[in-house]
Amino acid sequence: MKRVLVCIGVLSGCLAALPAGAQQFLGRVGAQCSTPVTTLGFPIALSANVAGGQTLIVGVGVSSTFVSGLRISDPIGTHYDVLAGAKAGGVGSVVYFRGALQRGLSLGQTLQLSLDSVGSDITVCADIQAYSGIAFGRVVQESFGASGGPSNLVMLTADRGAVTPTRKLVLGAVASMGDPGTISPSGTVSALPVLCSGSQPFCLVEAWSFEDPSSAPEITLGFASTVSWRGVVTSIEADGIFGNGFD
């Protein structure tokens, strides 16, 4: 069995070698907020080494609905697909990108977030997550759903999507106008530390879960504070056969 050596700088040293196709969240490997955005884009530095064969998920929140041409690039020419996006007046926009790395990236290298146009005096928050064992195909979205509120309970449910023989990676991102405080995920969902910037502030909340093939993708989060928010949920195939790019 082929094995992939995974080095994550946020941990001590390198993770143990993983079997090919092992489905695993490896960590947040980059995060950045900018207020206001004075140029049409900014770099997000990697805080860890990321091996070839892994998948990067980039979540982006923008405190405006007047944004166009949002895209991601990296130094090795990886293609970043748009997985899902949603927007709402008074809150902003939230978008997920996914890039399958054919070669590795090193700590300190940057992903470039670029925009063609934005509204005035906006905040952008973005983070990079690394996963192993995710399908490498270009058409990867299985399902999609969006919701919003002011409330302190986020319930994001997507259509059931395609029934596949492998688990789904379910991703949920929420843009909020105001700090939601402590995040309380439900069930098997895990939430990442909240990113916030600005005087209001504008925040990006992200969560993930691996779910079985037959379940409807769902992300449920409790907030400590009631805020206005807009969220999106999507799922992609966690492919144990072709997930690491080397089989």
C-alpha cells in the first residue's frame, strides 16, 4: 500500500504516514482578515507545509454583496474550483473554493485572493484548511444549501446530493455582522476558531464534518450571541480510491 507523508507545521513535527486515501482533516493552515481592503486582493500565507495529494479548502467572507471576480491562485498553478457561495444585504458574501494539490506547498508560501471589484470600506476574512483523502475530480460538488438570519442558531441543510459509496466531506461557512461569540457545534460537526475584523465586527465562522453516503448534508451551530448572518453548506465526495492523487 502506498503511503503519503504529511507534514503540518501547526503540529509538532510531522504527522505519521497516512494510508493512501485516508480521509482526515489536517488542520487550518492559513488565515487572514483585512479591514478595509485597499487593494483588489491580498495574500494568505501558509502556516504549515502541505503535501502534494492533499486538498485545500479556502473559505472567504466579504462584508459586501458588491463583489465580483473573486478567485484564488497559488505559486504552483493549482486550479481552485468554486464549491458554493451565498450573499445577503446587510451581512455580505461567503464563498468556498477547493484546490487539489498535485505538488506540495511550503510554510510561508502564499495563496493570492484576488477580486475585480469591491464596495467601499469592506472587510475580507479568509482561511485555508487542509484535508487528505478527498476526490480529485474537477466536478466535485455533490450538494448545496444556504440560509440566514438574525439568530443565535445556525441550521444549514443541503439537498441529499448524489449517493456515493464513500463518505461526504460536509463544509459550512457563515458570514456574520457582529461577533457570534463561542461556537457550539452539534453532532459530529467540528467548528474552527472564529475570524473577525473591523469595528462592527465582520466575522467568518467555518465548520466541517465527515458524514455517511446516505445522509443529507447538515451543519448546525449554536452562537453565544444573536447576530445577522448568511451561511452556505456544501458536500464533496471523500474518495478512498482516488482521493490522494497517487493511486
